[in-house]
Amino acid sequence: MIPNKVDYVRADSVDDALSLMAQHGMDAKLLAGGHSLIPAMKLRLNAPGILIDIRKLSELRYIKNDGGRLIIGAGSTHHDIVTSELAGQAYHMLPEAADLIGDPQVRNMGTLGGSLAHADPAADWPGVMIAAHAHIHLKGPDGERTVAADDFFTGFYSTALQDNEILTAVSIPIPAAGTRSTYQKFMQPASRFAIVGVAAAASVKDGKIEHISVAVNGLADAAFRATNIEEALLGQAPTAANIEEAVKGTGSDVMVMADHFASEEYRLHLAQVYAKRALLAITQ
Amino acid sequence: MSTRITVTVNGQAVTRDVEGRTLLVHFLRDTLSLTGTHVGCDTSNCGACTILMDGQAVKSCSMLAAQADGAEITTVEGLSQNGEMHPIQEGFREEHGLQCGFCTPGMMMAAVDLLKNNSNPSEQEIREALEGNFCRCTGYHNIVKSIQYAAKKINEPEKEVA
Ligand SMILES: Cc1cc2nc3c(=O)[nH]c(=O)nc-3n(C[C@H](O)[C@H](O)[C@H](O)COP(=O)(O)OP(=O)(O)OC[C@H]3O[C@@H](n4cnc5c(N)ncnc54)[C@H](O)[C@@H]3O)c2cc1C
Ligand code: FES
Ligand code: FES
């Protein structure tokens, strides 16, 4: 299917893109990898008047270690993250989650920034970014600001990003040595989007959980931190029984989604199963 | 508003004016008459439209022709060189990797990307590399064998592949 008529312009820089956005207002949409936007335009679910292409901007495509933080440019593709040693050294779950997105062709085009800005409730990156304590860097006409991933995802396809802002990067504090992490998902078999996905990071010292960070996507209208699990396990021994007990009730305080792939009850069950698997995988 | 693009397709530079909304797959099929690249779905799932852009497998139905400005594109028509079949084409012939043939161009382009990065993939790695390509006929088994044939052929071009 062919999208509605649309104009196309390629931005030369982030600042150029910002001024094009200011010029065209609500009629404009940024185009990164296009792998959420173009399929939606083909189905005529979205019909912007002009696309501002930022895919080729090298200032958005890098992965670097900057004084204790891992910085990933918004234009980095999922494939860039699969193959990034720096990302893997910071958190194993970064390349692990990237490699579970869609298929090789999707990973070659889709970008981290596009996924976070789009905020599909079934996307994989939002949960991983919350579990990694990431900060999301935004640039607008009035300058730059940073939002914690915990506060960034505000609902169904909604984020803290304003219409006149560009997501430029995420920065992730490199965790203490000995921190292990994983991303485990139950995927929709055709699209491979998460029906439920759990991102978890933890470190164990003297038989007790010293740090723990757990986030869930796919379950609710937006990814969220599973504080129930964190509170139950912090300072405890990571035994199978303790983990089993801690994951109970995950999602009881959010609006759980239901669709023709999975009912509310099934999703809640999956969240517990995948949280348990993730925590056992990184603490044993 | 149309956009002037220059794309190198199968080694040849072409310059055309395209509408903003023109998908790359339609540019290849309708403007350049390269109909080997197929359209099998409306949902970006089937992979029949897979081509290589700057050496990487991508779905040409899910990007605009304008996005390919400046890129090197390889389609299935660009695989054979000087009348000699590419090892992946030979593999599909020798191992009966196709039935109706609709998915085949996309399968081959996805396989070429895999073999470029991993010249000796395991069966599991081959199956994972084809996650974005659907075949409704073969059950995938002979497609995997075709790719294994091509891998052998690429690694040992002089030897007859059994
Ligand atoms: C077949 C298929 C399977 C998929 N499977 C999965 C999966 O398993 N898991 C998963 O998580 N995702 C999946 N995806 C989605 C994929 O990861 C997308 O690439 C991603 O969600 C969007 O990134 P993009 O770069 O393609 O963004 P685009 O489609 O270009 O943009 C998406 C939206 O974000 C905006 N935007 C883009 N970049 C920026 C920026 N830097 N600043 C501000 N706004 C911006 C755009 O204006 C647009 O509104 C799948 C997609 C397809 C087609
Ligand atoms: S035509 Fe089906 S993925 Fe492109
Ligand atoms: S051979 Fe018919 S779809 Fe694959």
C-alpha cells in the first residue's frame, strides 16, 4: 500500500532539523529508520504533510563511553547495538534486547531514538532503558534537557518528548562491577514485538542482593519499574523461593492491556514467569 | 514536491525525480522495471521485498525511495556476475530451495547479508537470519540447505559441493 502524499526533506544537522520542525509545525514528522512510521503511513494510520529525514545524521549515530556513562546516539540502529562491545560491557541486556527486536532487516533500519520516541507499549527498549537507569537527552528550540527513563514513558504511545524536540541520545550510568543483567521476552510470533518483556539488572554480595533494578514492558500502556519486586528482594538472598514470592503481584497496580494475542490474566501470568526467569538467570 | 535522487542500483548510477511517498520497492519495480523484488504483504513482515542497501539487508517496502538517495542498492537481478550465477542462486537451484518462487529473491538477499558477516553459519544461525522472511511453500528446510550449499561454495570455490 502507498502512503498519502507527503513532502520529504533531508536535514543537514540536528539544528537544521529543529528549524525545519519550527517552520512546518504540526504538519512535520521526523523520519529516522522509518520502521514504525512508514508502516503506519502505508496503512494510512498516520499522514504527515512533510517528513524531515534525520537517518543520515552522523552526529546522532555513535556509541561511546564518557566518564562512567555509556552514551548511545539516538540514530544508532538496533544492529549497531547488537554489535557494540561497549554496550555489552555496560549491560549484557543491551545487545541481548537489541538482537531480539524484529528481524535482521528491521534491526538494520530501526533506531533506538525512533523506538523510544514512538513508545509502542510492546517495544523492547523502554523497559531496558528504565532498568538501566538511563537518561534521555532531548534538544528543542530553547536548548537541551534530560529526562530520566522512569519519567519519560507517560502512556500509550506517549512520552515526555515535546512536538518541537528531538531525542538526541541516551546516557546510561555504567553499573558497579559484578552487576549482571538480562532481557527476557515472550514475543508475538509474527512481528516479534513483546507480549511481555522483563529487563532486570542485579548484583549479589555475600549472598544478598545488593542492587536490583527491574522493568516490564508489554504489560501496561507504558513500560514501568517493578518496584514491588525490587523492594521485596533488596537485601534478601536470591533463592528461588524468595524470587517466586517477590514476583507475585507484578502488574497489580497498573492497567493491564488485553488484545487478541493475550488476555489480561495471561499477560499478568507471563509477567511473573518472565520476571522469575530473568532474576534466576542473573543471580544464580 | 518531488525529490531528485541518485542511486547506484546493481552497479549502475541512476538519477530520477521521485514523489515523497514513493516506496523504494515501487521505485525498483515500476520505475526501473526490476521486478525481481516482490511485494508480499502490507505489514513489513514477509521479507519478499528484501534488497541490500549499502551491503545490509533491508525491506524495500518499508522505506522511501528518497531515503535511498546516495546509496548502493543490490537487487536479486544484481547477484549474477558476467553470466555466472551467484553461489546463493546455485544453492537454491541445487537444493530445490524454492517451489512457487515468490519468497526466493528476498530469501537470497537476506542470505547474502548473513554470509557476508558469517561465512560458516550453523543451521540455527541460518534459521534466525531468516526470521524476517516468510515462505508459504517449502517449510524452509530446503532453503536452509540452499544457504549451507552457498556457504560451502563461497568458502571453497574450487571444490565440487556434494
Ligand atoms: C516487522 C517489524 C517488526 C518489529 N519488531 C519489533 C520488536 O520486536 N520490538 C521492538 O521494540 N520494535 C519492533 N519494531 C519496531 C522497530 O524497532 C522500529 O524501528 C522502532 O520502533 C522505531 O524506530 P525508527 O528509527 O524506525 O523510527 P521511525 O519509524 O522513523 O519513527 C518513529 C516515530 O518516532 C519519531 N522519531 C524518530 N526519531 C526521533 C528522534 N530522534 N527524536 C524525536 N522523535 C523521533 C518519528 O517522528 C516517529 O513519530 C518492529 C518493526 C517492524 C516493521
Ligand atoms: S513486502 Fe512484505 S515485508 Fe516488504
Ligand atoms: S517458494 Fe513459495 S513462498 Fe517460498
